[in-house]
Amino acid sequence: QPEGRTVYDTHQDALTGDIDADFVDIQFVSDGGQYGGAVGNADTIDKISGLFAGNFMKSESNSASGGAIHNSNYNAKISNISSDFINNHVYGTSASGGAIYNFYGTINGITGHFIGNYAETTNNQSQGGAIYSAYNTKIGDITGDFVGNYASGAAAEGGAISGFYGTIGNITGDFIGNYVKTVNGNGDTYGGAIYNNNSVINTINGNFLNNYAFVVSGSGT
């Protein structure tokens, strides 16, 4: 299994086949921007399967996104993800997508459980403890449970999922114990389980239990 290294797919070095591997305890800490703890995609990947656990991206002076998978580009496409995501996280001046970050990209479907993933910052916005998907993005159906994921920062959105200007298909699974919280600021806090802003989610089928928004100051919904 790959440990301590990442897979990057760019236009110059395309990976058009499948990735079937476990990515465990990959950690990057630096002052620069941190993107995609295990897999970074800017082109096309067919199928990703395996376990993503304990992957960590941290930047003291820049943003961090996609603790496990970073899918970002107008042409970025992943046909299918069939994986469990456990305890992956990002920490930076802003933080998005503790497990998966999807920006201008497409993911045709996701099957797997998201447990204990988080996006955290102290002085800016955090979005999507498990999944962040924004700006003309598309995610197909999502099947799996979201348990104990969170986003924390001066403002926070979507303890499990944060969507902004995109589409998500059908979500099937339970949302249990996910939360958002604000710290050290006056920012607003939205969506203990799901935050969806100017986006479309087709249907949601599942139970919502003990999800919450914790606000130090500002407003919470």
C-alpha cells in the first residue's frame, strides 16, 4: 500500500486507469498550500477503491484542502470512488474538504462511509468536514453513512458535506453526530450535517441524529 507519498494526475501525466490501494497516515506539514493528501487529480481517473485513513494536510500560512482526495480542474473527472474515509483532515488558514475536495470537477459516484473526518482553521472559514464540492461541480449519487465529521473555524459550513454552486445526485445514508463550530471569531456557522448554497441535491434518504451547530458568536442554523 502506498504510504508517505501521493498520486498526482495532471494533463502531462494522466492516470486513465484504476487506483486500487490503501492510503494510510500520509502527513504533509509546511508553510505552503496543501492540496490532496493521497490523490490529486486534474485530468481523468476511472475508479478509486481502497481505504483512506489518517491522512493529514497542514499549512501554517496558507490554505489546505482535500485531506485524502483533491479533484480540481474544469476537466477533472473521477468516474467512481468506492472507499471508506476515516479520520482524514486538513488544517490551514482556510480549510476545505477533510476527506474529499471537488472544485470545478466531476465525480460520477461515491460509495463508502465517512467517519471522523474534519476541516479546521482558527482564523478563517472551514467548509465540508468530509466533502467540499463547489463551483460548477457535479457529484453523482453518494451512498454511505457520515458519522462524527466536523468543520471548525472562525466561520464554518457543513459538518459532513458543503456544496456551493454545483449538483449532487441522490444521497443515501445516515448522518450521525456531525457538527460545525466557530472559534475565535464572529463568523456564522451553518449546517451541522449538510450545507447547500445555490446547489441542487436530488434526494436525501436517511436518518439525521445528533448533528448540531455550535456558535461562539454570530448566528447558527
